[in-house]
Amino acid sequence: MNSDAKNDLVPLYDGAFYPTAWTCIMQARSDSETSVGQALEHLAQLYWKPVFYHVRRKGYPEHDAEDLVQEFFRRFIEREGMAQADPNKGRFRNFLLASVNHFLCDEYDRRNAQKRVPDPDYFESKAAQEGGHSFARDWATIVLDRAFSRLRDQSPREARILEAQRGGKAPYRDLAKELETSEANVKVMAQRGRVKMRHYIKEALRETTTSEAEAEEELAELFAALAS
């Protein structure tokens, strides 16, 4: 790799953690309206869809699931979840999933299964396409999509190369012709894109981790979830 290409690589993480969802949660305990809003925004950006898909797999119709997820995050930030959140007690993702399940049990009991009864037809119609999915896989997919969207915005040529290679090995010569560059440069851009993707993924994971070691563990779990 030439020196110019090396200079274009995303720099390695410098060890200083950015403000995370955990940070916002701790701040929000002050009952500051601004802090609560920031915490909700952080959580919703990364976890709204995984929580929504989880609720849908419980059999709730789409509209009811949307309402339930909105209510869950509101309660989590403003009351029960906020009070119990503790980064020393384990992964945020696991804590959030347990909180969702507890919330759904409470909702089911409170509403006495009248308005939001899971639709039995949903399990039959969606069983095949939902097979193999899980909360962890949904979470991993969202993180990956966010990272790739960022790569596409900031480095469209590199994103194009990785996208072309997603379904298999796209010939470098074809990509070189499309991008009007050399095969050697395509290989450099592909490597650069992979480095940037890893960096963007790690940045997303740092939203809900408290150390570099934990972020690395989450990265390993992310790839394991995608491979399952």
C-alpha cells in the first residue's frame, strides 16, 4: 500500500470514550428535560428497530407494536428503566431486552389481553421469514446498516466497491472500469473501506459500552449474530 493510501485510513481509536447512551442515562436521572430527551434520542437511534422487531415477533400487529415501543422507551427513560440502569451489571443490550420483556408482561396483564392481544395469524404468516432472527441479530443488522450508510455518505466510491462485493467476489477489473481507475487502486479502496467500516461500527458500539475491551467484545458478538 502506498503512503498516500495509508494516510487516508481512518486513525485508530485514541482511547478517549465519547459521550454514550449510558452517560445520557446517568445524566437524565437528574430529571432534566433536556437530559431525558438526549437519552431517548441515543437509545432510539440504535435500538428502536430491534425492540420493534422483538415486539412484532411476540405477535403484536404493526400499529400496536409501534405504540408499545414508543411507550416502552418513554417509561424506560422517565421511570423504571432509568432507575435500574447500571453499567456495572452487564451489557446494556441484555439489560434493555430484559426490560422490554418485563414491560410486555406488565402491559399484557394491565390491559387484560383486550386491545393488544397477539394476533395468532401473525405467527403462521410470518414464521418462515422470521426464522433465524433474534434481538441480537436485529441489533447487529442495524449497527451494520448505520455504519454502511455513513461510509456511503463519506466515501461513496469505497462503499460502492464493498457493496458490489457483498453478494460475492465482484471482479476488480469490472469495478475499475466502472470507477474509471486501476485495479490496484480498487484494491486499495476496498481495504480502506473495510478499515473505515470497522471504525464506524466500533463508534456505534461505543454508544452503549463503557470501555474499549467491552466494545471489542460487542464487535465479536455482532459478527457472531450476523453469522448465525
